[in-house]
Amino acid sequence: MEQLRPIKSGRVKVDDIHIYYELYGEGDPLVLIAGTGISCAPWRIFQVPEFSKYYQVLIYDHRGLGRSDKPDMPYTTRIFAKDCAGLMDALGIKKAHIMGHSMGGRVAQWLALDYPQKVRSLVLSGSGSGKFKEDLDYPRGVPLGTCIEMIETGYEQYQRKHWEGSFMFTQDFAREHPDIVKQFQDTILEDLPPLKRYLGHVIARQCHETTELLSQIRAPTLVIVGSRDTVQGGTGSHVESSRVLAERIPNAEFVMVQGGAHGYLRQMPEKGHPPIVDFLRRH
């Protein structure tokens, strides 16, 4: 699939750093917020071509990633949300639909809590709020399994395996569509962040906690998750954590994409996109 060219792109000053961004399409703004340690590049493959038919789509690199600045400092999802709000201000975007996947959904929650005036609607995709149940083993630093795998295989191989295993894609899909899996592996490896910055993102995700604040979110919210997004990683089953989001956020809608793993937006966009577009159109 030939990728679209942005109508505008570059680096803009946001507080003390420069953030890289790309804008596509026309219409009401839609901001896409990426997950842990991932630049804006994967959005370009399926989401930008689809959503830019209806909206002006903004994608960007979190601090520490891609072409944005990479300050050596503790990272938090709340800081990432502040960056996103500052980027919107710098680009003259007063209010937007906000969609975050995985850690990006955690960032989106802070946007809705700290900058409610900027959020027209909220899409939380394959995400969670932190320790969503008392008996959940929820490490607040780099999860032990991540440490062991990264030491045993090396950083680059860890990233490659992360995008071919049963977490991002189901095993059946990975076996039947090796070309798509490889496309995303190559996209990630071409823009691999420095190891220290990647681990900073992992810690930011693991230290995120908004469970007791979800009832304060007032933006119309769609919670969407793949039905097979149940791998017990550092944040637990995303199906379970998504159900908690939908239960605790007032009037939230809940959609489960049947057969989808954590990377359902890349695995089956033909199933994942329609409920999102339908929700956005109604708000």
C-alpha cells in the first residue's frame, strides 16, 4: 500500500523540547497517540489512509522517540499528555477527537482528565488504567520478563519478536500473513529508539495509574479491544483492563473486535476501523 504524503510536517517547540508531527487530510481534527516506545510510523500504514478520508489526522512522535527530542529524564504518561496538549496548541488545534492505543490510551486518559476542554471524544484502544484489580501482579518498573528476554536475546531481537509473537498478532495470522508482520517489524526496527529511552517509556506505562480517576472523565468515550488481547504481559489482560475502563468511565461504549490480538488495528483494520469511525461520526 502506497503511503500518503502529509499536508504538513515538521518539528515544533513544545515547552522545552521539539516534537515531530505529521498532518493528513481535512476536517475535524483526530489525534492518534501511539503505544510504548513506538514512533508515529506504524499509524501511516492503515490508520492514516482510512481516517484521513473523514478527518484531519495528526500523528506525532512522543518525546524520546523518532524525530522528537530525547531528553534524559524520567518519563511519565502525564508528561506525554502535556506534550500532546502543547503540540495541539502549537498547531492551533483547540479541540480534537483523541484516540490512543495501548500506552497511548493511557496518555489519552490524562488528556481527558487534565485538558478536558481539548477533547471532543475519546477512543481507548487495547488500553488500561493501571492496577485495575487488587490481586493483579502489576510491576511498577520494567517487568522482570521484559528484562530477562531483552538480556537473553538482545534489544533488536526483542523488538522483532515482540511484533511476531502471539501478543501483537495471533499465531494463525502471523503464519498466514508473514508479509504484514514483516512490514511492521521493519517499520519498528527502522525507527528503533535508544534503549534507555525505550525503557523510560516502559516505566512510564507501568507507573501509569488513573483507575480511581476514571469516573471524572466527561468526554464521550469508546473503549475498543481485540477479543484475543489476553496475553498476561506487564499490564495484565487488555480485555479485562478494557472492561474496567468501560465500566468506570461514565456512559462509555464498549466494543470487542472478534479474533483480534493487541495489534488488531494492524491485524484486521477492516474490522477495527468501522466501529471507530461510526463512534467518531456520532460525536
